[in-house]
Amino acid sequence: MQSHRHRPVRAALIVVVALALIVAGCVRKKEGARQEPPQQSESTPNVTITSYTSAPDVALKALDGSTVQLSSLRGNIVIISFLATWNKECVNQVAALNELQAKLQRYQFAVLGVFMDKGGKTALQGYVKKNSIRFPVYVNGEEAAARFGGLRGIPTTYILLRDGNIYDREVGLRSMRDIDDKIKEIMSQRL
């Protein structure tokens, strides 16, 4: 037979064990949440090659009327930026892309500007001259953007690997340093 003196000790022991189980369950849930894969931001590169998405094979229309298939640039790292003449951030993006074109022109890189302007060639020719654009410019931005799944903002810049897979996408102004850092990542990983 149990004495009455042990009941409070036993009750306290049960409460302590119950609290320990509750705390352990909370810790496990918390740890489990940390182990889930982190959500990737727009600018976070994919971590494994199996998670890359292939870029669509878009036909890009140049100012001179010629057409270039995006797939014809495979073998190059491609920086494709969706721009608009009416967007103020795009002026800075164009400057960064010009600098990038000058820096990388002797390597296997392609820098492309795809403009979203409704005025097409006419609106773009003056802009190209005014901003001394030194990279290839294409006029069918709406059509090309739709093939990429649409845009959430302008400028939007994609970096494509040599095999045509998308390595990175960033909505908004992209600095030369940021693009340069992404290219160094690609080169260090030999992608």
C-alpha cells in the first residue's frame, strides 16, 4: 500500500514528465521545420544540376529584321535581359550590360537585350543610339517574355548556362558586380 506522502511526489513527477514530452515534441517540430528545404529567392541560383529548368527556345527578332533562335547560342553563357525604353531602371541596366559586353566579348558569352516596347523598331533605334548599346538588341519582348512564363517586373535578367538551362533570374535592376559574381559562380562550378 502506498503512503499519502508519496502522492505529491508522484503527481509532481507526472507533471515533469508530461512537460518534458511536450517540450521534446515542440523541439522536434521546430527542428523539422529547419530541415525543410529553404525557399529560393528570385536571385538564388539552383543548387543541383537536376533542378535546372531549360530555357524556352525563343525566336528573337533583331532590329535589322533578322531572327536568332535562343538555342543557337548554346555553348555560351547567355545573359538575357528584358528591358523597356520607358523604364528608368533600364538605363542603368543597359549601362551594366554594355560594360559586361565589353568585358566578356572575347569569351563564350552572349549578352542580349530584349525590349518590351510596343513601338518596336522605331521606338528602339533612337534609344540604342542615345545609350550607345553595344550588345544585340531584340524587339519582340512581349512574345519572348510570354515564352519565359511572363515577367513580374522590368528589368528582368536571366543567366543561362552553356547547355541552355536557366541558372538565375532576377527581377529589378542588376548591377555589373552582381552579374559578375554569378558568372564567377558558374565558372567555379564548371557549368
